[in-house]
Amino acid sequence: MRIYPAIDIKQGRAVRLYKGDMEQSTDYGAPADCAARWKEKGAGYLHVVDLDGAFSGKGENLAAVREICGLGLPVQLGGGIRDLAGIEQRLALGVTRVILGTIALENPELVRQACKLFPGRVVCGIDAKQGRVAVRGWVDVSSMAAVELALRMRDAGVDTLVYTDISRDGTLQGPGVDQTRELIRRTGMRVIGSGGIGQLSDLAALKAAGCEGAIVGKALYAGRFTLEEALKIGGEKA
């Protein structure tokens, strides 16, 4: 199971939110400095989110993203990517793969096109609140079940999902292991678990559930455990 240290960017700074609330954020400094630290500690891949972009639908922190990509680690990026031009723009910055969230719900045909144009470089991000898909920076909650959207994305050509339980994100109270396991069982897709990871046993539980990867944010920044310890749980070498 791959461990993805998270770098969420708000107004050019690396932050962590509480339950996705932009008004409840903790500043952790320059995004590129965070990326360099995780690279030094052994990270093999970074998970980056343009938080401002997720709300506006535009690339708001692309200068910071470019700096991170310049460090040479693979990067998956989400937040505000709403069209093919936006995908091309991020890939041109050096991003390894893009995470599509809002448009996965609103324009699945565009996702299908993207998968054909950029094979292996499109991931679907499914953010759920009480099992329902939330979009546009988690502000709008739809009537669609997370599993239903996942199956639609599988049909569109997506093979990897990032699944986040919003109610747990930033709480350190544990991820939605049962929901994540069910998503894997129902879809057969590669799933990266996210949201609420607070201790090493949470990583072990996601690994046992069959996750391809796990995104770790606040727990690393708050020193709940080290990246080296997380990598050992995942099976990666630090």
C-alpha cells in the first residue's frame, strides 16, 4: 500500500482543514518546503490539492504546484480541474496524474475523453458525506451514492479512485474503513483511502481492507507518527 503525504494549498500556503472547512485551517508553511521534507523522509509520491481551485474551478495555486513538481517526485493533483484544457495545463506543469472530482459527477463524458487522451493519468476523487457525493470544494452534496459514481467512472475508463469521508477528514479519529472496503468490493477498482487517519493502526486497517494507497495529512504534520513508520506499515522502503 503506497503512502501519499498530503499537501493542501490555500492562498499559496500548505494548510490542513478540519472536516473540509476553509475557515478552520492550520498553516504549515510553504508547500514546496513541505514537499522537500516528505521527499527527504522517503516519500515515493505526493498528493496535492489546490483548495482555492476546488471552490473557484480555476487553477489558483499553480505556481506552488510547479515548485513542488520541480523536486522530481511523482505528484497527483486535484482541485478545480474542470475541463480538458485544465488537465493539459496541470500535466504540462509536471503533474503525474490529475484527480477529477466535480466533473466526474457533472460531466462523465469529459472524463471518458480524458481517459482516452491521457491513459493512466486520470484518477477520480470521490468525496462523500453520509455516503453521498459532495462537490465544489465539498460545499454541495448531491443525491448520488459514492458507489454509483464509482461504477460510472469505471465504465468511463477510470481504474483508480481517491475516496474521502469528509466527516472524518482532519479529525484524526480514523478513516471510514467499512465504507472504503465496500467500495473496493463493489467496484473492483484500485482505491486510495483518505480522511481521518490518526494512528498507524488506521493505516493497517486500510491496508487490510484492500486499499492501493492511503493519503496521510494532519497526522504527519501533527507528529502522530513519522512518515518512515507509515511507509513500513504500507510496505514501502523509507
